Amino acid sequence: MHFLSSARLLLAVLLAVNGFVMLLVPAVWYTTIPGVTETGPLNAHFVRDIGCAYLVAGTGFFWLWRDTRAWRAAMVGSLFLVLHALVHVGEMMAGTMDAHHWLRDVPGVFLLPVVAVWLAWPRRPGVFSKENFHAEMDRTATARRV
């Protein structure tokens, strides 16, 4: 299997498993993930809400794994991860999170969105061109009519 395809599948599984654990056993997730207990008391509803976002992100990468044209869906999942990392940056800048917490967050909070955006990024030349956008919109409209 191609490296990108395998990496996309691995990321999809990791994101989805994390989301399912957050949804099904939020207390286990809360006590298992390093540093989470330092952010305040467990709010199971909040953990489940975020678990839904991880499931959506994982679904986007599953879709991309199955069809490389689904890069937009994976990019939306990546956007959640980027915004999550920015929340952590904001808390550190505001002084509500210790600097040592930043080091613990590097792999799962800061590196993960970089990897996700890289894996979601389309590899076809000219994918962002205006002509390609209009051609894809025409193909989509034609497919819907058929």
C-alpha cells in the first residue's frame, strides 16, 4: 500500500478511536491522556462534544483514504485540529497553561495538525486553479443531473 494511503488510514483510525473513547468512556479518556487532568475537573458532556469533532475529523480521513478527491473533507478535519492547537497556544499566551504543558502537547496537539494538513493536501497539479474549480463544479452538476 502506498505510504500516503497508509498514513491517511492510520490517522483516520487514531482520530476515530480517540473520538469513540471520548464518547463512550469520557472518564477513562480524561484520566488516560497525559496533562488533561491539569486542565480542570472532568466535564463528560464537554469531552463527548469534542469526541464528536474527532470522529468527524477521522471520517474525513477515512473518506480521503478511500477517494483522493475527498481532500476537502480531510482538510475540514485538519482545520479542527489546527484550531484546537491554537486554543492551546492562546491559553499558554494568557498564562492559564504552564509552559511544561506545551512540551507534552507537542506530539498530539501541535504536530498532529501539521501532519494532518500535509496528508490532506491535494497532490494533483493545478488543483487550486480557478479553471480546475469551475471544471469540477461543472462535473458535479452534470453528475447530479444524470
